[in-house]
Amino acid sequence: MADRMKKLQIAQQHYDVGKDLSWNKGEFDTALVELKKSVQIRESILSMYHDDTSKSYYEIGRVLFAQKHYTDSLTSYRKCLRIRVSLYGKFNTDAKNTDHCVRLVVQAKGLYSGREINEAVDAIYKSIGHEIAGDTYRKAGRNAEAQLEYIKAAAIEEYFFGKSGEILGELNRKAGIKAPPPPGGR
């Protein structure tokens, strides 16, 4: 118990330092290192679906956006949104703030029309809904139904965000689908 608390304190220190470096000093590379340490510790102790983990992903997304690494920023914000929607629902203030950030990144990536931005964000919510349903079915031991929900979520991710990426990989892993080999690989 004491070890767990010590690790969580260390995660909070990494988070605080990373946030300070990015917000107050503009030292984004160093901030990113600190924030990634924070999220790694938090995920290992608290799990993916915890508010503190979502905060780390949010800050990572913000730093990556400031560095114009839009694809990675979008992945981090989407992870944050998945957590916040799972924990609090779509209309929670923190979920809405993350939704706004997702919209900004989608716009920065070149999808400028309101319709295209809304379609991309709606796709994220549909994917999240299928993943939550899959998690619920899996916990109830209804594995076939869980797999179907994960496959639906993965199909949405692939259609809107490409055939590779962290989130698609996680959904495929949950569904029991092997990832395709990298281009040029076997």
C-alpha cells in the first residue's frame, strides 16, 4: 500500500513538472517526457480508466498540439475523451473540454468544414460507445457480443482515422484480431 502511494506521488510530481514546463516555460520536449512518465505510472497503478490518467493524456495532447504533432495529439486527446466519456458521460464539463480540443486538432489536420469536423467527432463517440458496450459484455462473460462491439469500434476507427494507430491496435487486441504487418514487413 505504501509503495503504491509512493508511486502515485511520483506520478503526480512528473505530471506537475510536465505541466509547468509546458504551460509556463514552453519546454515542450522535456514536458512530454515528464507527462509520459506520469501516464505510464498512472495506467499501471490506477488503470487506463481513471480521472488522473485522463488528465495526463489531456496534457500530452496539449503539448503535442503545441508542437504541431497533430496525429499524435489527436490520439492522446481521443484516449482522454474515451476515459472521460466512460467515467462521466458525454456531457461532463471535462469531456466537453476534451471534445473541443479534439475538434481543434481535427480542424488543424485539414478537415475544415463544420460537417467534416462533426463527422469525425461523431465517429469518435460511436467508436467509444461500441468499446464501452464491448467492455460491458466482456465483464458479463458475453465474449461473442463483446468481440462484435470491438470489431464495430475498430471499423469506425479504421474508416475515419486510418488502418494503423494506437487506438485501432487496442481495439483489435480486445477483439482478438492480429494487427496487419507494417508496410514492407512480413
